[in-house]
Amino acid sequence: MSSRAEKTWNYVILTVMAVVVLWPVATFVTAALSPDRAGRPTGEIQWDNFVTAWNNAEFSRSMLVSLTITVAVAVLGVVLALLGGYAFGVLGVVGDKVFFPLVLLGMMISLEAIIVPLYYQFRALGLTDNLFGIIVIHVGMGVPFGIFWMRAAFRTLPRGIFESAEMDGAGPFRMLWSIAVPNLLPAVYTFILLSFMWTWNDYFLSLVFLHGDNQTATVALGVFQGRHVTEVNLMAAGGLIVAAPVLILYVLFQRKFISGMLAGAVKE
């Protein structure tokens, strides 16, 4: 049992950390709502900054492009991660001691190290400035972590439930979708949220592989900020617009996200 003094100090430390984390966010929001070009608080709120940023940056098109890419990557990524994690974590595929380290190797390769040959390879295949091409790249880069993540989640489930289902005549896919996945929804939600966040916030790949009308929201924000470098309030408003989908998704699924992060931390 912790003493009252320890609890008091815990609350004090947590409060200080919360202020340190939230102060820059509050400053950013204040700048986005300020009528002052430098983003200084004036006591007035100007919501038109968001309308101006949306129209000038042409976010309607770029947000749709980003949403299309992100949703496709999240859906494909979670399906492949479930299948791969199930194969390595439950089925015990032949050669898993060799193939699983090869999958993990994909997590260790730096994007900067492969971006040039990747670009020329995709250009030869006609997949540059193409949404399908960048979706393939994002899925390929995210699946190694997804398999690692879901394998760890699958291994927390009691082996007995799969053996009982198998004795009742359930096949591998029935066990996966009817038994394993419903018990691992927090881990699945967490991976979807992480995949959504990483893909939505991507700038480097989108800048290299997409151009013109296929511009993503992050690239459009970069172009917009270059044009309005002296208008801090508009830059802050544009930044909040681009960050809004990830923030909303996190707020809606924060409990499942935390549960998924803690899943497997204690194994009985």
C-alpha cells in the first residue's frame, strides 16, 4: 500500500508532465484560432482561419487521397498481419524458425537506404504517381511489424482453446475468425490505429512517389506552409486540419488502444 505522501507526489509529477505535454498543443491551437498573422493570442477567435487554410491548400482533394491510401493500407495490412501472425503463432508452419527472422528483417531496413532502387523499380513497373503503387509499398513496410505484433498476441491465448475447437471439427480458418480474432480485438484495433497513423502521417514516400492530383494531405500541407511561411495562424490551422483524423480516431478508440498495448504484458 502506498502512503498518502507517495500518492500526492505521484499526482504532482503527473500534473507537471501533463502540463509539459499539453502546453505546446494549447499554444498550437491558440495560434490556429488567432486573427494575428504571427499567431499571438489577442482575445478574439477567428474560425475563418480553418476555412482559408482548407481552400488555399485544396485539402478536399488531398484529404480524399490520403484517406483512400490509409484505409486500403489498414485493411490489407491487418488481414495479412492476422494471417501471418496466426501461421507463426498458432499453426507453427514448417521452417518458421527461418522464415520468421526473415520477416523481422523487414523491420530493420531503413526506408532511406532503399528509396532510390525502390523508386526506379516501381517506375519501370509504371507504379509511380499511382495510388496502387504507394499502397503496395506501405503494406510491404507495415506487414513485418504487423506479423510480429499479432504473433505475440496469438501466443497469449491458451493452446487448449484451439485444441478443443480442432476436436470439434473446426478448421484453421474457422478457429482464426471465430475464436482467435474475437479474443484479440484490442490488439487488432491497436494495429489498425498504428497503421492508420503511420500511413496518414507519411510525407517522404508521398513526396517521392506521388505528384499532381495524387498529392496527399501531408505534402499539400508542406506546399501550403511554404506559401504562407509568414502567416503562422494559417499554418497552425492547416496543421490541425491534417492532424484531425488521427486525433479523432485515437479519442474514439483510446481504451482499446491502451488495452491492446498492454495485452500480453502479463501472461498467466
